[in-house]
Amino acid sequence: MASAQKLNIDLNSVLVQVQQQFSGLNPNEPGQWPTLPKIATFAALAGAVVVAGWFLLLSGTNEELEAERGREPALRQDYRAKLAQAVNLDELRKQKVQVQEYVTQLEKQLPGKAEMDALLSDINQAGLGRGLQFELFKPGQVAVKDYYAELPINIKVSGKYHDIGAFTADIANLSRIVTLHNMTLNAGQPGAPATGGAGTGMLTMDAMARTYRYLDPTEVEAQRQAKADAAKKQGAKK
């Protein structure tokens, strides 16, 4: 009993001493505070710093973590696609070689600048060989593209239906690439009476023929320089 009473008295004295240390503190002179208030204040400040660090630093990191987790399904899908490509790499390489060979064959069908006159003569001869009359054969302005140049040709020919059809087939079978666009057929020719039914009457065909040629080294360099200049201008605007 005496022991319990003594312990109670000791606790009371400790509480009194703690209360005395926290009473009458001057907030302008924390360096003169007793030890216990200093420790309590330091612990409170440390806790506040930890909480502030969590909200200011770790909360942003948590958002980044969630964003990366959101990207995970797309990355997995991309990984599966690339894995499938890696498994089929040999087959893809074979396909690449085949495509390159096909492109090379197409490039061989493109005439150079020096061969364009001969190609225009071939188109003209194809029409004359079918007995057609050229009312218009006018090459237009060359349009230079990224890897080739395109030459439009306005064509107007008159003749019989089957001859015009054979002419278009001859154009398609030329060794060089020539395409026909915007074709229109008009029945009859002014001043020329029909000699039979619709299949033997005279027709007039208007069309836009387009032929293509590859660029010579000078034109390729001009295209490269034009792209570089355009990129510089775009960068200057930004």
C-alpha cells in the first residue's frame, strides 16, 4: 500500500515538473526553453516536415506511378506486336526483298528526262497506228514530286469506237507507265456523217494522259535543298 502511494506521489511530481517546464514559455526565446519543450517542439516540426514532404513530393510521385500503370496495357500490347515481328523476322526480311525488287521493276518503267520525247512519240504513234486523228496533243507543266516527276498531256482524238478502245489498250501496254484520266466520249464528229451503227460511227475522246519519270541527280538535290529550307523556315517560325 505504501509502495503504491509512493508511486502515485512520484508520478504527480513528474507531471508537476513537466507542467512547470511548459508553463511561461517565451515564444521569442526558444533557445532558453527547458529540454522537454525543445524536444516536443522538434518532434512536432519533424512531423510537419514529413507530412508536407508527403503532399508536396510523394503525392506527385504517386500520380506518376499511376500514369505509368495506365501505360502498362499499351506497352504490353506493343511488346506482343514486336515479339511477333521478331518471331517472323526472317519472313519479313524476305518480304522486304520482294518489295524492293518490285519497286526496282517499277522504277525501270519510269523514263529519264532524256527519254521523255521518245515516250511522247510512242503515245502519238499508238494513236496514228489505230487510224485515229489527233485534234489535240499538248503536254502540260511538269509537276515534281518527292521521288518522281509527273507530266500531264491533254489528248483529244477522233475515230471509230473499236479503234479508240484499241488505242487505250495500246497505251496501257506501253513499256513505260502511262495512265489515262478523265476520259469522255462524244458521239459524232461535226461534218462527218456516221457510216453505220453505234459501233462504227465516229467518236471523239477527250482525256488527260499522265506519264512519269524519275528525277535526275540535280532534281533530287533541289528537292532535298527545298525540304531543308522549308524545315529551317518552320523552325524559325517556332
